[in-house]
Amino acid sequence: MDWDDLSYFILLVQQQTLTACAEKLGVQHSTVSRRIVRLEKSLSLKLFNRLGKRYSLTQEGEQLYVQAIEIQKEMLTFERMAIDQNTMQGKVVISAPPVLANELLIKALPAFRQQYPDIVIHLRGDLHISDLHRKEADIALRLQRPTEEDLLIRTLAHIRYGFFAHKDYFENTPANLWQLIEFQANQRIVNWTNRLVNEHDYHVVLSSNDLYVTYSSVCEKLGIAVLPFFLANKNTDLLPVNPITQTIMTANDIENAGKDYLTDNNFIDDDFFSKDKGVEKAIPLIHSKPLYLVM
């Protein structure tokens, strides 16, 4: 007897029709029917009376149903015990944007390996959003909040973004010749930089959807660009700048500018970059975007 047939038997008792049972299991109703027929043959018993589309238990079926529930509980307990024995070993697939995989996760792996030597990490640097339901990954780091209701979502941190320039570019390039490197991360980042172009006569010298390309371009003194602080801080020659006043931002400037822009809603509100009732909103100097852990 195939023990898996018991789960079909139990669910059909609860749902009463092949169609409802099949929908719960995500299979064809013919699969449910075939499983029940096979179970009855293996037991040499008739478990159901067929009344139209509805399945009702026979007297023998009622007795076995009680026992089947107990067996199912024991099987679930067995599986949980097996999982508990293996929680600290095996393979875990983690999906993350390449820059987060390289700059954040890799740095944490040596300490993780010391604590959990039997866990093998498969780290995927994915530009696309991995499908957890299709087992493309076990855990994902995302900058966009998932919309699926059946996923476990936790906010790990907030990643700050600001404008940066190389110190030589700041010192040697006249203010009227400052140019913009456009980072095409998402529409809100693009809108942020577009406001500098439209309202402060900035010219785009380079556009890229790759964060490392954008970072390297600033390091090569091509212009100013939006960068996450954790990446810009790798190069001590990169300075946080105010693109409006074209001055260096102090730690106090960054703290005060960040107070207004450190909530999730700032990246959710589509009106954030628009004009309200004819009054032009100030161009923000700092943004913070939530980083989500998804399972």
C-alpha cells in the first residue's frame, strides 16, 4: 500500500467530492479517483458509497478513517522529528541582488561557517526576483516588498541612498559643469535624478542599470550619482554631496536630511516626487529603502 494514498482518502472524506479534493491538492480529479480505487484494491475493502458527485464513507470506511487520522498524525510527527535532526545541516539556497550578495552577505559568511559548518550556502546573485514557490531559492533578500500573501516577510534594515562625487571631481570641476550619472535601478530612483535634470539643468553623461558600473563611474570622476552609502563608503575619496547647493554634506547634514526620508512609505507613495497643488516639493537629499528577508 502507498501510504501517500491515505492523505487522498482523508481529504476526500473532508471535502466529499473529487473536484473539491483535487483543488485542495492541486491535481486533477482523475488522480484523486485513481488513488482511491488503488487504496480500496490494496485493502480489499469498499471505503466509499458514491452518491452522485458526493462520496460518503461506508461502515468499514468510517472505522478506517479514524485510524487513518492517527496514522497521519504519527507521520507528521515523524517528519517534524526528521526535520529537527537536520536543521543545522544541508543546503540552503539564498537569492539576493548581486551587489548585496557581494557587499553584505559574503562578509557575513566566514562567521556563519564557523557557527554552522555543516550548512552549505548556495548564494545566487539574481537581478530578477526568484520564485520561492518553484524552489528557485529557500531565502531571498529583496528591495521590493512581495505581494504574495503566503510568504513570510521581515524588514531587515533600511539602505540609505544619497548623491556622491569623487573629491577630485568636486575640487576641480566648476559647479556649472557638474554632470549626472543616471542609475536606472527603478522608476523612483530615475524620477529622483530626473528632477535634477529638469529643475537644475543637470546633464546626464552616462546611464546604467548596473550599480557597480555607476559606482565605478563616480570613482573615475565622470560625474555625480545616486549610490547606497554602504557601497560609496568603500572608497574614502567619494564624498556625499548636495546637488542643489553643490556642497559637501556633513554628518549633521546627512542625519537631518535622513530624518524626513527613513520610512517605507517614501518609496511606496507615488506622489512623493510630484508637485502638490502647484507647490513644488523639495528634492530630497537622502532616501532610505527597506531591505526585506523573504521565505
